[in-house]
Amino acid sequence: MGILYNRLLITLNDSDPDSTDYHIALVMLQRMTSLSSLSIQELARLCNVSKSTISKFIRVLGYEDFADFRNAAVFRDNKYDNPFNFVHDVLGFLKNNPGDSYLLTLLRDMQESYASLDWTMVDRLVVDLASHERVGAFGMMFSESAALDFQIKLGYSGKFIITNLNDRKQMHFLRHADENTLVIIFSDSGDYINRYSNIQDFIRKTTLTTPKPKWF
């Protein structure tokens, strides 16, 4: 349910608190674990709207129909079988382990990342950032927060890049990127593009067209 969860959060954050979209998104978020078992009639009743309103909202979210939406709402740990994904939530870990063990794990991860960092690639990225006028930086879910932080920090140095929380806007940018575009992907798996091509949650998928942008 990760992508659906992200799309609902974006709708909640971008909608007026008095709007119908805000209300429907809030109800769905409050019932995420049971969404896949609800009929459209039951969901409409819970949201106090008509079935047609639910259908329209689902299409706005990016799903073809209610069946497509319910498939995206199915929840299981590590739904997309990412071998690098943490299966257990942080709060569950802290409940059963000392707090400092979590901090020590983060520290070890940072040390290992630093030790394996290829500084020649960092230098190449700096050069490409300076030489490309059109730059996009993206990630899925948690990785997108790194892209947002990167955008803000570069802005202080006078370099303005594009990023989007909305996964459909990310893919629109990528599909229209050309050889003069620099694309920076934040990904814990390194499989960002393949996931968009293979995950059933995404509809009307197309491969990226040529000419290709430059990737990092």
C-alpha cells in the first residue's frame, strides 16, 4: 500500500480541510489496513459520499477503476520484495530493543556508507550539476525526502532543481527528459526505474523515450 498511502498523504496535504477530497483521503488513511476488503458501496457510506464520487476520486489518484485501487491497497510487509527494505517498523524495533541500539545501527550504516563512497563519482556529479541547466532529483517514498532536502540545500547556493512528491509527476518529468537533462535518483535499492515498469500499482505505464537524459 506504499504508493497509495503516499498519494493519499499528498492529497491530504494539498487539499482544503473543508473539501471533499480532504475528507475522503482522511477516511481512507484512517482505514488503510481494511481498504482492500471494502466494497465501493461500503467505502462510499464511510465517506458519506456517492459511489460516483468515490470512482472519480480514485481516478484522480491515478487508478483506472475500483478493482485497480483495491489491488494497490493490499497490505503486506515489504510488498514490493525489495531485498534492502527494512521489514519491521522502527517503533516495533524500539519497543523490543534499547534506544541506543537503534542509534548505533544508524551510526554503523553511515560509517559503512562513507567508507564505500566513490569520491570520483561525487566530483562528476558536481561538474554535471554546474553544467546542466535542467536538473531533476527524485525518489520513491522515503527516498524522496532526501531529494527534497537536496533541492533546498542547493537552492541556498543558487542552484535550483526540480523534484516532486507526486510519483506521477516524477514520471512525467522523466518521460520528457532529453540529453540536456540531468536526472539524480535517490534509491535504497538502485532499482527505481524498473520498479515503475513492473509494479502493478502503476497504470498506463510507458517506457522512457529517447533521447535519454544523463543519470546519477
